[in-house]
Amino acid sequence: MRLWLRGLVLHALKSSRGFSRSPGQPAPPPVPQDIVATWEAISLGKQPVPEYFNFAHDVLDVWSQLEKAGHRPPNPAFWWVSGTGAEVKWSFEELGKQSRKAANVLSRACGLQPGDRMLLVLPRLPEWWLVNVACMRTGTVMIPGTSQLTEKDLKYRLQLSRAKSIITSDSLAPRVDAISADCPSLQTKLLVSDSSRPGWLNFRELLREAPAEHTCVRTKSRDPLAIYFTSGTTGAPKMLEHSQCSYGLGFVASGRRWVALTEADIMWNTTDTGWVKAAWTLFSAWPNGSCIFVHELPRADAKCILNTLSTFPITTFCCVPTMYRLLVQEDLTRYRFQSLRHCITGGEALNPDAREKWKRQTGLELHEGYGQSETVVICGNTKGMKIKSGSMGKASPPYDVQIVDDEGSVLPAGEEGNIAVRIRPTRPFCFFNGYLGNPEKTASSERGDFYITGDRARMDEDGYLWFMGRNDDVINSSSYRIGPAEVENALAEHPAVLESAVVSSPDPIRGEVVKAFIVLSPAYSSRDPEALTLELQNHVKRVTAPYKYPRKVAFVSELPKTSSGKIQRKILRNQEWGK
């Protein structure tokens, strides 16, 4: 891989310097198309994945070398704006320098070795992107998490993953301290702050003093890159693992086609850093020389987002359908998006009405994409293709996406079934390695030659997929995937709750929200329902991540159950959705 890469870079550098050109001959196009085209060919499955690959070395450092040779993209690689207007801008050269310094912090101050795991729980601070790259340089396996994690959530993740280090901010540090004694694998705690805290290493201080020279580890393409925790219908969240190539090379094609990125683009994705879509932007934008824009919004409301789109030269915008539904309720004629040219969405089903209103008021199409934590984008509406309103688009190469029955047999066009990805005889490289420590879960996700996503759809005769719903009970509220068992477990800790069942319920803004059906214990049966509802909602916010709390509560005398005593959530869910 290194020799192949060196040849490509040398060719691009010679072209950018004008070598082998006669006097007066026009300079070649400034974009290093040969390099990007090779990455895209691998991403599309047209060329084999190299044995060794490291995104920091083989992608980011290539752009850094091109910059040093005089080929500079028109925008910085990274552009961050704080809630008060302060800005940070890094070229690929500066990103390389700062990430090498950060890599020295991880390997020297923290003593992390290739394969060690680090929990990365930061808000939208520049350090989040910096540490992502530093983890790649050192071979550290990163485990992103949302800043809304509670003490219970943190302890579970640290214990199960056996992470040796955690990096977080002032707001979460007290929660980590409260459970550190119960996490024997945790050796170092890094704090991103301008102040110190006992028992913590200050990342910003260490970064200033760290040397700028660092040799990137040599990782194989199938070596682990990241672990994500995903919610399920039963039990606690599961760990799924991605490799260096599944994310590092898997997003190049979707970055060129679905996100439609070039060197001239500035992309803003409003997703929280704890979710996979934040990483999707990183691995889509930088291979194409694009700028990642981040705004640490004082509040994530419609007016703030619209003002940002009007103020900054953002060309590419991504947010969840829930936010687009909020945006189109504003008077968009008051705003001028002078640079915006491409809008994408994903994380939940896009309401056709929201798409049509956005297009009517802005003149811009909404390109929906579909994927999971386990995959990259497996289907979508790419730029230039005909969009059928309400459809998720067509399968994205190199995936073979089909609609199959419960035995894994492909269904004819028009029939509803399971959205499935072919994994045999060849497993796509841009696919997760499996559920760590849980071979049963990995096996249960497969049927015949296919991986079963757990979502249902139909495919029309033109190959467009139309989302129908989910096989499981996972609730997808504003792109937050919420396992019912987690909410039920939290409710069970309150003395008022005898038993409960949690399902999705329709909502005009969020698409769907958490609804709890609760059987009260006798001592609470005469309590004021409104006061008790508020008390239970606040209780769930304290026990687990706040976004999981039930926005709707119904007190019932009994829950529907099978003959064996299992709660039938499906009956309640169908009742909510009018089925």
C-alpha cells in the first residue's frame, strides 16, 4: 500500500508542479483526480482493498503533501465556529501537525498501544475531530459516545469494552469520577478543558507541549478502527466493530455520489458527535478534499440553523428529517442561502411533505440516504438521479441490496419484506466486523446469503426502495435509536411502576417518540396522573440518557401478554399507529 500510494502522490505532485510540460502548455487540472479516482474505485468494489490501510496516513497525509507541493484546496480542511463566534481553521497540513501532537499525547502520556480502546465522549469541540485522527495514527480503537450518557451508561460501556482511557469535557468528568472505581481497566482520564481537575490529565496542556513528529502505526485494512454501542429490543446495548477500511474507504464513493463532495465544498452536518453520522461526514469529506464545517450552536433550533446557513458559505448541508420538518415551518423567504447547493438527510424516514416544502421554498432537492451503524450508506438518492418522493433511493455500490423473506429468499418487486445486504459468497469490505463478544447476535442477523437489517421495505420494478417499518421494537426518534428495554429498566427503578411496556408513537415533528404504558403499584394508583407523569419523566432523565425519556405516558390496568407471560409490544405499537 505504501509503495502504491507513494507512486500516486509523486505523480500528482509532478502534475501540480508542472513537470514534463512544454513552455506555454496549460497547467493540468488542479484536482488530483488519479488519487481520488483510485480511492473511489476501491470504495465501489472495482479494485481490491489493499492489505494495509490507515486513513490518517494514506488519505489525510496525502492531502497534506499535496498542500506542501502547492496544491491547496480553496477551503480549510476543518472550520469550527463557537457559540460566541470564535473560529478555528485547519488546513490539511495543520490538521496533520496537530493530530501528530495528539497522537504523542495518546501514546506517551496515556501509554496507549495499538488495539487499546478509548472512550471518546466530547461535544462539538475541535478536539473531537483531532482525537479521531490521533486514534488512527496510534492504532487506538475509538469508542464514540454522546455527552448525554449517565453514570450508569458510562460504567456499562467502560466495563464491557475494557477501555483503558477516556477523554471528555468538564460537564461529564464528575460522572466519570463517580464510577471510575468500578472500572478496573480505566488507566488514564483526559480532560478537554482550560482548567485542571484532580486525577485527570489536561489534554490541551499536553497538546501544547507534545512534539509534532510521530510515526503512524502500520495497520491492516481489517484491523479494528472503532466500536459503536447500538440499542436493541432486549437487553443492554451491544458493541459493534468497524475496521480501518470499512469506514476509511467505505465512504469515498458515497461522499462523491450521495453527498456530491468536491474540493470546493464546505459541508455542515448537525449530528451529535456520539452518533455514527458524525463519523460518516469525516470519512466522506476529507478523502475528497472537502471542508468539514462545525458550529457549536448556542441552541439547536430552526432559526439558529437558518442563520448559520445564511451567514457562512456552506455548500452542503445534512441534518435529520425531524429538523427539516422544523425548518420548513419557518418563513424561509427571510433567509438567503447564497452558497448552499446540496442537501441530504438520513437517520429516519423522510416525510414526503417535508421534502416538497423544502424544495418549493428553497429550490433545493432533499437527497435521502439509508444505512445503519453496522454499514455505510447502502442506498440513497444520489445527485442527478430521478427522485421518487417517499423512496429511499436505489442500492449504493458495492452493496447488493435485496428485499427477502424470513428465510432469506429474494422477493419479487412490489412485495414487502426484510431489507437485506448480500454477504455471501463475498462479504462487503465496507461492513462491520460483527458484534463483539456476541456471536449469537451476529449469527441472528444473518439469513442465508444475507445480512438482515431489521427494517422492512418493498422494492419497485425500477429498483427504488420504499421504507415500510421495522421488524424490531427499536424507537427512532429524531434519529436517536432507543431500545425499549433501556427505558423500561429505568422506569422499573421507580416505586410507582409495577410493570411497563415502551413503544413508538407517532409525532408530527419527531416522526415518532417514546410512549410508556405503565401499570402502577397500588400505593400510587390514586396519585394525580399529570404530576406522576412529570415525576416519572424526570426520573428516567436522571437514570438514563435524557433523550430516552417517554414523552407520552399512559396508565393502564394491565398489559397485553402472550400465554407465556411475555409483554406484546406489537399490539400496543399497532394501536398507536392505527394498524
